[in-house]
Amino acid sequence: MNRKRAKWVTAATIAAGILFGILSSYVLTLKRYEIHTSKIDASVRLLLISDLHSCYYGENQIELVSAIEACSPDVLMFCGDIADDKMPIDNVQALLDAVANKYPCFYVTGNHEFWSGKVDDIKYLFQSHGVTVLERGYAPLSIRREKFAVCGLDDPVGGHFDSGLIAAAEGVKTGFFSVLLSHRPERFPQYIPYGFDLVLAGHAHGGLWRIPGILNGLIAPDQGFFPKYAGGEYQEGQTTMIVSRGLARESTRLPRFFNPVELVVIDLLPLARMQN
């Protein structure tokens, strides 16, 4: 192979790799985690849905709805930026029409819901579908006699973040397995002292550009370059945080790269099962 041809082959290979890295990022994937705890006696499956940004997943959101149903979740956790500030809310309503009556659902706001100027209307849309909207507090949840405290608070853009976090942390005092829904992963150090068992977040969009095994994320909102909490599982003391890479596709200005949109499946398992 002569030198000129070798250059063309190299350039074509690089271009194909870049194209694959972009296109593969828009294929919906499932990311699975297992959390073991002594606070439950039977397994429970949570589904984390974050950063949809009103994006389109087929007519009536069929692609997303089918993926949700295939996971057989016990509860759906919506962790903010489900609605976008610039795109129509129709796709959010279609999703809620399809799933909200089938599963217990909990929702907290993200920054884009506040930026839309219609946050109260968005909250009402969720509430009208029977979704529990958490602004600054917690709600009890019972799944097959397993007890949970689902805690949550509004995005900091709405103000009152500190007081909202204190109110949400009241759920920890129940002694049940506590799950905090908060859009912001970069606030993890603030969550840790309250002793939540599990924190679910989004917002980082997976760091936008990734190189698997080398770079977990290039840049994320409110974290800047090389974000610490781009996406994945993080542990500090007794608290685990899981950060979704989100579902945003056509709403993003820059293309995702080796950073697939994802639904996050979290299986809570009794500690005894891990030891057997």
C-alpha cells in the first residue's frame, strides 16, 4: 500500500469511527445497577428517567414506552429536565399518558423546567397524571410490603435548595430505605451528611463526549471540563449516587459522542441475597 492510499485509509477509518461514535449515542440503551441493602427483604426495581428534554421517541413515544415496559419496573423516578424550555411539551404528555397509570411515579424538577417559565404548569401536568411531585419533602412508598422513603426537592434554580434538602432529609429519619431524587449530581457532597441510602440524579448528560475506558465525560453543566459526576455509580460513606446520562437527543446543540442515551435500571436487593 503506497503512502497516499494509506493516508486515505487512515482518514476514512477515523471518519467512520467518529460517525459511529455519534450515531451509536442516539440508540436507546439500558444501564443496570444493583444495590444491596439490609433494609428490605425482597427485590424491588427502580427505573430512573432523566433529561428527556421533550425529545421524540417515536409516535406516542412508543420506543421509550416499550423499553420501560420491557424492564418491568416497580416504580418510575423522574429526575428533572423531563420537559425542555424550548421544545413543545407534547412528547412529555404522550409519555405520561402511556406509563403514569401503570406504575407508581415520582418527579422532581430540573433547571430547564424553571427556565421555561411554565414550571407550575409542568408540575400540574405530572400531578394530573397521578405522579407524586416532590418539591421539598418526602413521600412514603410501599412495594410488596417493602417500605421506602422517597425524598426530593426542586432544582436550585427555583431557590430554597438548602431548606428543601433539610425537609427532604426528614425521610431518612423513618428508618426505611431512603431514595433522594435531585437533578443535580454536583451537589453530592451536600447530600452525604444527611445519610440518604441512594441518590438519583441527571443533569450532566454523560459529559457529552466520552472515550470509554479513558474519558468518562468531557464537559457537563455546573461541573465544567472533566466532570467528576458525569454518569455512573458513586459511593461515599453509606450513600450511593447513580447519575443517568439522560435521554436528550435532538434538543442538544452539540452531538453526543460514545455517550448513548439511556434508561437506568436499579435493582434493590436484600443484603442476605448477596451473602448466599
